[in-house]
Amino acid sequence: MAKPFQFKQFSVAQDRCAMKVGTDAVLLGAWSALDHMPNTILDIGSGTGILALIMAQRSTAELIDALEIDSDAYEQCVHNFETSDWGDRLFCYHASLDEFVDEIEDTYDLIISNPPFYTDHFKSRNEARNKARFEDALPFEELLTSASKLLSVTGQLSVIIPFSEEINFISLAENVDLYPIRILRVRGQEESPVKRSLISFTFQENKIKVSELTIEITRHHYTNDYINLTKDFYLKL
């Protein structure tokens, strides 16, 4: 049984979720810009609810919604919201993305997503894990098309994807008039290849601010940049 993951200001139960708390979600939650002061936030594919919880800690948004299709993960997300200090601002919907788009008339100032992204070659025998982690559960095109409908005119979409998908994802985004404004490329150690791209999109074309982050100097010896980005969340940083 997976133990709850304890952060500095909240705890995440994860025993009913196929995908456990990981570095990707913490990076995205810590990195996503809030300087446009979003009042409404949506986490697409919430899993444990960790991204929404990080947003609740970091922002003053009055409404933070989460969307989760898997019933076990949905119930776990609701539990994690209710046991946090921000339960009155957090709400999880149990629905597919297309159902949600059809039903919701409001728009969001910030949409955040750590979407499934592995291909068929990596599928495991665990169907719940497959559903949580593989792109056929939420194709990039569907995510971007839906986000473009749910995003406010001045809103931002922030995602984390494999670096190998960066060019393709940006191209797909342009098809729905979303353009990158910030990109953070992440590698494990200095000599490692870049593995992840964190990208923020808006409806306005602007000069793109590109930066890189290395997580570790050596195993469990973290860089100052990584510590500074995530220290508000991890207990041991």
C-alpha cells in the first residue's frame, strides 16, 4: 500500500491512484506562472490532485477545479482536497474531458496538465496505470482543442511533456491559436539528455523565454536551481 506523500503544507494519499506522486507534477506546479493573477484554475487529469493542491498553496485563486476520469483516482482526489487547508476552493469533477467541455460554460484563467504521454511500446499489464499514463487516454490534440475552448482570452495553459514531443506539441497548439511564451527544458544531471519540456501557452504571440533546469549534481544531491524551485513543497529541501 502506497503511503501518503507528505509535503510541507499538505498530504497526498495515493494508494488508489495508478500514478503516484512524481517529480513532473511538482515541477509543473512550482514553475507555472501566476503573475497574471488567475482567479480560476483547472487541472486536467488530476490523479491524486497534487497539481491543484500546489496551485491552492501558491495562488489566491477563488476556484480551483480538477478533472479526473478514473473513479478510484477521482475519489482519492476528493479525499485529498477535503483533508487540505483549502477544501473550500478545490473541487473535483468525475468526467471525461469532452463531457466536461460540453457541460462547462465558464472559462479558466489558468489550465494546468501533466498529460499521459507514453506510446504503445511501453504499455504495462496494469490497465489503470496504462490509462493514467498513455497518450491514447488523452491525445495531445484533444487536450489542446479542449483547453482552447476552456481558456479565458488572457489565460495561460501550462503542461509538462517529453522533450521529444516539444516541436510536435507546439505545432498542434498553433492549430488552435495557442502560442508558447515560456519553455523550461529539464535534465536529470548535467551530462544527461533533456527529458522534459514545461511549456506555457497563451492566445497572444510573444517572444518565447527559454531556460533549462538540471535536477541533480549527483544522486540525491540537488542543484540550487531545483531546490529554489521546489523548496516550498518538499519537506527535505
